[in-house]
Amino acid sequence: MSSESVSTRIYPAGMLYTLSRHEVERLQDASRGDLAGLVRRCALAVLNSGNESDDAEALIEQYKDFKIEVQQVNRGLRLQLTNAPGSAFVDGKIIEGIRELLSSVIRDLVYFDSEIRGHPYHDLQHSEGITSSVFEVLRNAGALIPEIEPDLVVCWGGHSIARPEYEYTKGCGYELGLRSLNIITGCGPGAMKGPMKGATIAHSKQRVKFGRYIGISEPGIIAAESPNPIVSDLIIMPDIEKRLEGFVRLGHGIVVFPGGVGTAEEILYLLGILLNPENVDVPFPLVFTGPVGAATYFEQIDNFIQLTLGEEASSRYRIVVDDPEKVAKIMSRGMNQVRKYRIETNDAFYFNWLLKIEESFQIPFQPTHENMLALELHRDLPLHELASNLRKMFSGIVAGNVKPEGLQAIREKGPFEIRCEKEIMESLDGLLTSFVRDNRMKLPSGHAYEPCYRLVS
């Protein structure tokens, strides 16, 4: 592997082998139009797979001369890479796993842009159309496999975690893999890589021939969380809301490891959905877990949830400290409950159609200064609405921390202002302060953290 830039031509993998001439032409046009910048950023992130840097702006600046062009040839299509990261190549030849991930970038971004966005069948302003679009992207990516019983465990957690926490995620992945369970994560490093790494070893011991290591990302965050090398199936959703819906529609249970604001966002998203009265009977095993050193982290999360959303929310999850085997057993039993429920309700094993997700969880939230200040954060709201707004708040903080457009907005206008009732504000301030203290919100560059938000009364 080399750190020098490489310019070469490659043929994509997977379904991109078998495109019609018309599809190739549309793909070529799209990659040169408004979609070009998006394809370039995501392709660069994939080519940086396996590197530890999580600074999206630095990556873009370092490879500012990188180019990717889709070319039509007699074999279908070819990708022209100019000044690509040398770490993606061995002896001048692209690493096969990275070639596959790069093909996924082209597949997902162009498919959504050409087949879903603007298509009358997909009304992206209403719930049914949004869920349909999530289904279509997952199906086009080959993620929906019929006749396989529930076995997909979503693992959430921070991309920048301490070594003991990372080793713990590996231990949990190992125990899950021994029970022939498969893994979905946000595809990045840290708590997204560890479970996959542990599961690969367990799957090998159990002679699981087709272990699944699915990574679901979105364009705004993939550069800061480049896919880890174990990801076998990369799926890029068009925005964070569809990414989150992809997790809960495709997965059968969720394990949450320690993380920062992004992990808090994911927790609140799921709890907000489970608190919807229409989902009261839907089984969805949910475990918060980490090593002994992470016990305080989950106490703080639990206290914040109980303060804002109450015992009804806290009853939907279990907290397990320093016991990977117990986590895996809970998930394994949960898979049986999910299987029984899907059979009784005639719902698919491969896509959770019956889970009710309201539009407030699906319409993309734009974390502008105005929208952040306008969020209603008080306990007079129905629980699932408060959870939705809390999720949006954390989403804005994620944008202000790592996403290029969010970083630019903070530079131009200063920190976001967040208004909420006093008791929530005090708890929120304590939670966020603990994230900073424990290096769960550090800037990618390694400089001292400067909050991208300010709490106001």
C-alpha cells in the first residue's frame, strides 16, 4: 500500500456489470451534472477506507485534485480515477474490497437520483413514499434477501472510542457471530468496526459461509466515517433520516455501544418510534452495553431519557455492563420473538413494513441556525414528538461537529442556539459536557473541542 496518489482506470463490480446502454448513458450524464460533487466526495471516502483519520474537510483538502469520471465502453462502463489515495492500491492494483465499495457508491447515488428523486411513484414528502424509497434503495443494493429468518443485529456507537471500549465491541460481535447472527453498522471505525471484526472470527469458527457485514451510511457523514475494511455490503442512503429508517426496517434488533451525539441521535430516533402507540406490540430487542468503564456513560444516557421521555421509554431497552455473552443471548432470544411476530402478522422477515414511522422522523431536518432555535423541547409534547425534536437537536450538533456544510455554517454564524425548558437544559448540558470530558465530541483534527451549540433559556 502506498501513500502516494494513483491515477488509473478500473471496471466496477457487482450489478454495474450488467447495465443497459441507456442506463450507462444516464449514469455518465448524472456523474457529470449536479450529482458529480456528491459522487466524488463519497468515492474519495471509500478510497480512504481503513485509514484512521475522521476529518472530512482535511481529506477533501488533501485530495483536492482527485477526480472520478464514468466512461462508457464496450464492456459497459469504466471508472477513470485521477489522483486517488494510494492506500487503496497494492502494487498499482485497487484492493478488491474497495473496488466493490466504490461500485456501491455509484450504484446507490445514481439509482436514487435517476429512479426515485422526482419520480411520481415516490412521494418524498409523505410517509408511504419515503418508506417505499428506502425499500427500493435496499432492494437495489441486494440487501433484502427473502426466506432468511431474522438474524440481523444493528450495532450503533461512536467512531472515536477508547481501546477498551473497542475491544468490548469486538467481544460482543464475537458472541453474536457464534450464534450465527449477522451485523449491520454505520460502516465506519470504532464501535462500527469492532462488532464486524469479532463476528468474522466467530463466523469462521462456526463455518458460516456467507456472513453479512452491512454498512449503511449517507453522503453528509461518510467522509468523516469512511467504511471500515470489513464491510461486505455498503449502502448509501441519500440523507440521515433514510439512513436511520434503513437501520430499523432492515435490522431485527439493536445493540448500542458508547458514543457521542451521533449515538444519542440514533437512540432518540429509535425510542421515538417505539413510543408511538401504534408500535406498542412490535418486538424490537434493544440493549445498551459497554465495558465497566462505560457504566457511567449509560447512567447519564438513562437519566436523560427518564427525565425527558419517562419510564415508558426506559422500559424499551436493557442496560448490560461488561457481559458480551449476555448481550448475545438477549439478541438471540429477541430474534425468536421477532420471527414469531412477523409470522403472526404476516410481515416480511427482510423488511419491517409494519413499524409505524411518522413523517417527523422521515422528512430531512436541515440544521440551520433558525431551525435549531425553533425546535420545541419541552415535556408538554407527546413523548414521540419530543423524542423526534431531541433527535433533530442532536442531528444538528453532529452536523456542526463533522459535516462540511455544518462546519461552514458555524464558522459563518457562530454556534447554534438551542432553547429548552430549564430542567432539560441542565440535564442536556451535563450530558454534552460529559461527552466533551470523555473525548466523545473531540474535533477530528485533534484540536481542543469548541462547542458548536449554545443553550439559551
